[in-house]
Amino acid sequence: LMLIVPLFLDSLFFVLGVFLICACAAKEATKKTKKAKLYVPQIDCDVKAGKIINPEFIAKCPPGCQDVKYRVYGTDIYASFSSVCNAAIHSGIIDNTGGKILVQKVAGHSGYRGSFSNGVRSLSLPRWRESFLVSEGKPRKGVTYPSTLEYSSSKSIAVKSGNIDHINVPTGDAVRKEHQTTPVPTPATQMATTTPTPTTTTTDPSTTTPKPTPTPATTRTTTVAAAAKTRPGLHRVRDIAFRGSSTSASNRNILRSNTGIQRHEPVAAFRRAAGPSAHLAMETDLWKPGLSLFDTGFSSKEELNPKPLESVSQGNPNCKVDLSFLMDGSWSIGKRRFQLQKQFLGNVAQALGIGSAGPLMGIVQYGDDPSTEFNLKTYANSRDLRNAIEKISQKGGLSNVGKALSFVNKNFFSDANGNRGGAPNVVVVMVDGWPTDRVEEASRLARESGINIFFVTIEAAAESEKQNVVEPNFVDKAVCRTNGFYSVNVPSWFSLHKVVQPLVKRVCDSDRLVCSKTCLNSADIGFVIDGSSSVGTSNFRTVLQFVANISKEFEISDTDTRVGAVQYTYEQRLEFSFDQYSTKQDVLSAIKRISYWSGGTSTGAAISYASEQLFSKSKPNKRKIMILITDGRSYDDVRVPAMAAHRNGVIAYSVGVAWAAQDELEAIATDPDKEHSFFVDEFDNLYRFVNQIIQNICTEFNSQPRN
């Protein structure tokens, strides 16, 4: 026994020793594994999201990016030619000391709202083809991030014009700089966008179901939608009270008081959902439409129960509009008035002459929350549309018009819902009394998207009721113009039938639908190009590329933006006029065919020539924009011709290169000079001003008065 015990103890200690050694080794291996960290690439303050090809990445921003020269476009969701780091400061993710951020490319937007936040002023923009989100620089589960980023260069850009050869800007840089050494982000669940698709980390990619990626914006929207749910008790009392009630405004006001429903309940702001995704046209040609990354939080009956087209009518060809009626389904309207509203909408549908070659009409009913009753492509003739209107049942709830306008702006006018693109987008808002939320901001965003907003108000607030109105003068704050054309006030629901024909006449008057005009489709743009000997053949081709890159961002047609060009030396030559080419492809081809002239530099005479040969033939409803490019001082006076052009309504931008005289550039440019005059030291840097000139054109357009 005395021999066995020591041997047993020795064996036990040996086993324990081996166990402890293994445990320590495993722990050390675990520590080493945990210490393996992702290398985070650093980016400069001026780097824009559109320049980085990776669809999702983590990067480190340096200190000092909070500067006005690093421009930001949008709020929460930013246009991809914004400075990534300054956008992160604007959103509050980092401050001016820098730090790590996570960037996700998302779909393009039909509008970006500017705001002042965290010491950064962001700018508004009507639309752009790609957006991005910024959040804390923490890796998402299941995603592999690159340790180096892949960039695209915008210095060499091809002009697409059918089978014709491309124009290439001579530069010393490659078109694309390849830096990537690790795979692009690989979400376990694919994002539903059209940015380059990441490889999933699952073993069987075919089983991966694309789902929207939740973001803070969607969470907030869902929370607001949940908070705005109908309170059944109040609505039940309201419904009972309205049975057999009179239609007078005073009775309606008494019922509002008795039910305890206050017209000034707070409303949360709604964020714009992302539209079709794309890469920037100026940075890559990989643009294809895709799905939205966001769930809007609202239901659409058409998505659940699509109705087949029963019979197709050609419709009224003199009224080609895409029309959405916002139907008041709130409890304040009552059962009887709701029926009168349906009769009115049916009569409007009949008077419009619904058809594939004429007007198309859909209906959104709003109360607490909006929902689509049917979209533009659901019914293609007036008879079927009238029958469908008759079957609509009342939603109930408050009169949240602002929320309804946001919903329409984000969701209704899409290709999937039958939007035709070439037809003006029109929204007619039916309001019983007054809205229970604010409409100004939602209306502004809708107008900036090119939506023409009409208001039909029935039984407006009497003097004794005006203290209950949430937003005084809400109609003037909402409509496209405050001249009475876009607003109809009806004293009683029983006289609503009298405004059917006047309303139809207005929505069909396409010449006066000014909100469908945006900065990209409502200008005559004349390029005045210096062809003097000092420019040289190679640099002249670079100038033409600059002209093409600006032109390709506009919507070009006979009725939209038109482009013309003049080349000058001592003499002047009309290369092509505004009415010569009516498609973007033809315009870009014509720019490429411009041959270098060579000679002296008479810029003043060229401005006078452009005023006479181009801008005197502009259409009355077009904004006249002159973009002059020169590389030297003029042999003649530029001030008098420029002042004459300004007086005739020409908005002049001057772009100087190399030896151009600053005083002449400022004299040519429209005031303020700093927004209309640009200078670069060499021709290869002209590309830097493309985005800025387009943005300035759009900012100026959006600042026009609405009366």
C-alpha cells in the first residue's frame, strides 16, 4: 500500500500538469486569435463616397475635416459626391478630431435635404444616382471588410454616343487605381442594392434570401408609424357623433372638442426612403436600377393584391399626366361627406378620360397613416376606375396630410407603380377643414422632386376655428405657386361637384405645371468655348470632355433641357443651336465632332454673338445659362457684352484656365462672382468643377420665389 499511494499521487500530479499546460496553451492561442485585428485604411477629408468602389467599408478619418470646402449634400442619407468624413461629422458619428466610421452605399435619391448639424452645413440637391450612410466604425457580424480601398478616377471619362469612339481626357493617371488586397464586404445577408454585390459568407449562396438591411432611419420610421396607431375609443365616439350631424363648420368644431381630439397633436419628421441605386455617372458607368434598401413602414394594397388590367383605353392625349389623389379618410369627414368625396373623384376620373396615351390616376387614402388604394397602372380606363373608387371604405383616424405627402413622394411615383417618366407628376390633396400635422417640409421635398401639388380644401376653418389650426396658411406653404392656380377652396361638400371641370382643366395644363420643372430639365445651356491658338489641340479635346461631362447630367429633349455651343477666336462660329439636337446621345456626338479652330481671343465679341445666335432664341419658360471657358485675357472688352447678357436674363458662368484674367472672369460671371466664376491652373483639372457647377445651377434654381 505504501508503494501504491506514491505512484498514484505521481500519476495524478502528472495528469494535472499536462492539463494545466494544455489549458495555458489553448488560452494563449485564443489570445493570439483575438489580437488579430482588422487594419483600418485612412482616407483624406476630401474623399467622396462615389470615388470608392467598395459597397461597404470601414475607414479612419483624419482630424480637421470640419471645413466648408469639404461639401456635404443631404441629411442622414447623403449624395455620393459628398465628403465622407464631413458627412460623418454632420451626422454626429465623429467630431473634428476624426475617428473610425462605417460607410454603406445605398440607392440613389430623388432629393436630398440640406440642414445644419454638429457645426456642418449640408446642402440640398434635387436628385443623385447613388447615396451612402455613415455609422459607428464597428464591423457588422458576418461581414469581411477590406484593409485597403478600391478607387475609381474621374479624370478620364468616356462620352457615350452609340458606336462612335469615346473622347478621352489625356492625363497621367490610370482610369482606375487598384488598391484592394482583401475581399469586398461580405454580408451574410445580401443588401438589396445595385452596388457591386458582396459575396455571402454562407456555404450555399443560393439559399441566401435578400432582405432589407435595418438602419437607424428605418427604426425611427417604424417607431413613428407605431406611435401613430389609431385610438379606437376616440374614433368610435367620433363616428357615433357624426351620424346624422349637419355639415356646418361650427358643428364639426363642436364634435372635435367633445371627442377630445386636438388638431395640434405633435407629428414626427419622416425620412426619405432610398430610390433606385446607381454609381455616379461621372465616376463609373455601372448604373443599373435596383431595389430599395429600406422598408418604408407603410402598407400598399397593390403590393399585396395586384389587380389585372381589365380593358385599356387610349384616353385623352391632350392631358398626359400621372395623377395621384390624396383622399381624406379621417373621422372628421364623416360617412356622408366621405361618400360625396368618392362621387367627386369618380366624376373627375370620367372627365379626365383615363387611358394609356392620356392621364393615369391612382388614389392614396390618408388618416393616421397613408395607404395606396390603387396605383397608376391598376386601371387603364375611366369606367373601371370609377367602379373601384365606389368600393373604397373609409380608414378613419386623424388628418395627417404631411405624412401622406411624404409617403407619396417616397413611394407612389415609381416605375413599378406605373410612373411614365415623360408625364408630369401631379398630386391633388383633398382636405376636410385643416390638417392635423405640418405640411410645409413634406411639401417642399415633394416639390423639389418635381411633383405638382394642388390642394382642394372643403369647409375651411372659420374665424372662431383658426386657433385650432396646426399650421396657419398651410395651403400657401404647400402648393407650387401661391398665385391661386394650385389651390381650390370649396365652401361646402355639397358644392364640390362644381369644381370638377375647373380642376381637370388645371391639372391638364402642362405648360403651367411648374413643379415638374427641375434644375436638370428646364434650361437652355449655351457653351462658349475658347478655340484660340494658346489652347492647343490636346487641351481643346479636354475642354470638350468637360463640356460633355456637364451636358450628360441634364435631361435633354425638345421639351426639357436643350444644349447649344459656340466656338470663338477673333471670329465666332455656331457649332450647333438649341433646337438642332433633341437627344442626349446626339448632343454628346455633336460635342465630339467640334473641330479645333485656332486663332486670337475676342471673348467680348463671343459673348455678344452667343446672346444673338443662341439665347435670343431661347424658349420663354427656359432658364438661359451660359458657360464660358477661356485660357487667356481677351483682346476686346468683356464687361459691356456681359452686362447686356445679364440684363437679358442670361445666367453666366465663367471658367478660366492657366492665363485667364481673374478680373475678366468676374466681370463675365453673374453675381455673386464666387458662385459663378472658377479658375484652374491646368486643363487636366477642369473635371473638378463639373459637380460644383451642376450643384450651383440646382441651388440657384431651388431658391427661386414660389409666387
